[in-house]
Amino acid sequence: MTETKPTRSRCRGRLFPEYTISPEELARRKAEKDARGKKARSYFDQICPQLIDKYYNWFITIEPNSGNYFIDRDIEVAEEKAHQKYPSGWLVTFRLNETGVCDRI
């Protein structure tokens, strides 16, 4: 009798130690993410005062490396516009209001 293994997607964690990410790699990824967020936030802080009156509560998606941004009333449309120009880019979305927060938890 031949034993077959079930096909599963790659999972990470204690059950699959070969897929576990090292603490150093996790720290590196977090630092990169934080740096992108800070860079995008600085662009947002510069752009927001110019746009907030005309586009209040619209969404703005920023590509942090170039500073290019895309705005729309609908978050999905704003993100789609950005993904069309930067298909593999890291994008950050804010809301054009006093805080930049998109939603409540």
C-alpha cells in the first residue's frame, strides 16, 4: 500500500519548521515596511493641505519611492490606478482628512 501526502499550500510555523522565517529576516522586513510608511507619510503631510479642501475624505494612494499619488472617492479605484502604473510597487493608502486614517477598528 502506497501512502500519499495531501497537497497543501506552504504554511509557516512550528508544524513546518522548514518554512519558518528567522527573527532577523522578520526584523528586516518590519524595518523596510516602517521606512516605506514613514516616507509615504511625509509625502502625505506635504500633499494633504493642498488637496484636503477639494477632495475631503477621498482616498490617496502613494508610491513612496517616487512620491506619485492617485486619488479617488473609492479606495479600490485609487489603489487600482496606482497598481496600473506600479504593478509590483509598494503602495500606501491614506484618507484625505485631518488624520489620514482610512477606517476605524
